[in-house]
Amino acid sequence: MPEKRTIEKARRAKRQGKAPTTQAGEFVREEIDKIRRGEHGARSPQQAIAIGLSEARRAGVDLPPPKRGQAKKRTRESAEYAYAAGQHKRKTRRQPRVSRAVKEVLKREPRSTVSRTALSRQAKRAASRRTAAARSAAARKAARTKGHAGRAAAARKAARTRARRRRTGRRAG
């Protein structure tokens, strides 16, 4: 069950006109925090992200399931179910036994899968699968929906990063 604060943040993002994936990002962040706190583990960063996306769909974020060929059949069916539940198109089947079993299995999984390095590796791999044009378009939309204060903060952060990289002799990029 997502926290009230997470749902609020996702709603705020929706009001600001941000993409459904950005809204869902709040749920993914919450899931990563849960794993870092030790509530349960995950087999891989992808699993942690998938759990977060599922929570988002069930909470009503308008994030359609992946199309055929983009993900495994089982993943797609699970996403379709979560999406339908979130859009009030179906009732969720409550299965306490299954729910408990899943929780127990996740408790045995490692916590290191959501370390900074693991998530960084996952993000780089995900970005490399997208075209330069798609990445650029996403960055442009992010800048548009950031708002004045957000843009100013991002510019300051970028300037700090450039300065730090110049000092250490690493190339900015």
C-alpha cells in the first residue's frame, strides 16, 4: 500500500502537467526507500522498479501497460491487471495466502540491488536503449514542466557539477 505522501506527490505532478512516468517515479522512489530501510529486498533493480510501477498503476496513474514485444507476456498481463484495477475497470482479487508468500520471498532477497551504483548502471543501460532524439525530447519536456524555480535550481546544480569536474580534471558530459 503506497504512503499518502507518495500519492499526493504523484497528484501534484499530474496537476503540473508532468508525464505519467514522472508521476509513477514517486512510487518507484518509495519502493527503493522501502528496500533500503530493509522492509524487503529485490532480485534486481528492474524488479524494484517493476514493483513501483505496479503500485503506481494500481493507484490510478495513467500509465498504460507495455505493448506486445516490449516486455514478457507475463509482465504485460500483470501490468494490464494493475492498470485495469487502477482505472476501476475491475475489482482486485484479494489472496492473503499469495500476498504473504510473496512478502516472505521478497524478504529473502538482497538489499544491495538498489545501491547507488546498481541504480546508476540500470539508468545508463535504459538510456542507451533510447535514441538520442527521444532523450532530447524528454529533456526538453522536463525543462518545460520544471517551472521557473526548478529551472534556476537545475542551472545552479549544472554549474556546480561543471566546476567540480573542471577541478578534478574530468570532462563534463
